[in-house]
Amino acid sequence: MRAKHVYTISVTITALGLAALALPSVATAQSVAAKIEQVRQATMRFKDVKVALAEGYIPAPPGDCVDAAHEGLPAHWGGMGIHYINPKLLKITQTRPRVDGKSTHADFTNPAILLYEPQANGSMKLVGAENLVFMHAWQRAGNHAPPMFAGRIWDTMADNSSTTQDEAHGFEPHHDQHVYFKKMANPNDQMKPFNPNVTCKHHKGGHKAGSPQK
């Protein structure tokens, strides 16, 4: 009987071990923070928005500064800032009525989008980076699930015509992932769509923080 029990325990342990190997790895806070720092380091040259413009980044049409309140969401969620997109990396095919393209670009060391926060003195502060893949292009490339970054599945964005908000922020349906640079107690919070450390209150054009969408 003892031998039988030992065998059963051994098989159970082996099975549990194989099951553990089959599970996707869970990113630790330390590994997430390290990934975000890699992105920050890779984009440091864009602290000067003139460098971004020189390398082909432009304000995403219509150049609004995006915040949660404007989207009808809780104001304490914060903002995203102004999106500076790289049309070449996004493979833009049209900008109206919505921005569309063929991008499957997911490299955060060379992000397709830079996030800037307008400052009181009129300058722009680099606060984060983002990548975006258009859903139809991503699926055509043979992908059946959204991309992942630092253990997090990217957000899926598509406008809902039954609401007054633009859930896709002027873009065709897509998957996107924001990465904000200012450290937070939980680095996973730096990968949410909105960030409480980002504000649009100094934006001179488009909508400002909390203003209703028209």
C-alpha cells in the first residue's frame, strides 16, 4: 500500500509540475517596472518634441488632448495627453472619417505613438508611449488574440455608435497599449489607458480637461 501511495503522490506532483509549466508566466511588479524603464530609455530622445517631429511623428488628427472626463469617464482616472503618431509605422491609409491603417507594429523600443502632456508655459512634456495595431490588419496577419506587453493583454478599442463618446478616439477598431513613465506604487497602473498623473488643463487647442465632447 505504501508503494502505491508513493507512486500516486509522485504522479500527482509530476502532473502538477507539468500543469505549472503549461500556464502562462505572470509578470512580477519588478519585471513590469523593468519593461517600462526599457521603453522610457528607448524614447528619451523624444523629450524634445522637435525631435519627434523631425523623425516623422505628428499630432494625431484632430490634435486633441484626451482625458477621462472628456470621454464621460471618472475624472480621477486622469488623462492620456496628446497623441503624436508616426504614420509610417502605423501604415496609415486614411485619416477621415476615422484614422485607419495596416499596422501590426508592436515594438516598444520604437513606438508608433508618443504621449505628450501640454505644460503651462506652452511646451510639451513626454509622459509615455503607445503602440496600436489595427484589428483587421492584426487578424489578417494570422493573430487570433490581442498582443501582450509585460504580461498584460492590450486594450481593444472600437467606437460604440449608441453612445456620445468616441471610445476609439477617432481611430478604426484596434488594439492598443499605453505605457506611462512616471513611477507609481503598482507599475501595472502605468499600463492602463488613462493615467492620474497626466492632465490636459494646459492644452491650448481642442478640448481641455473635463470639457464635454461635441
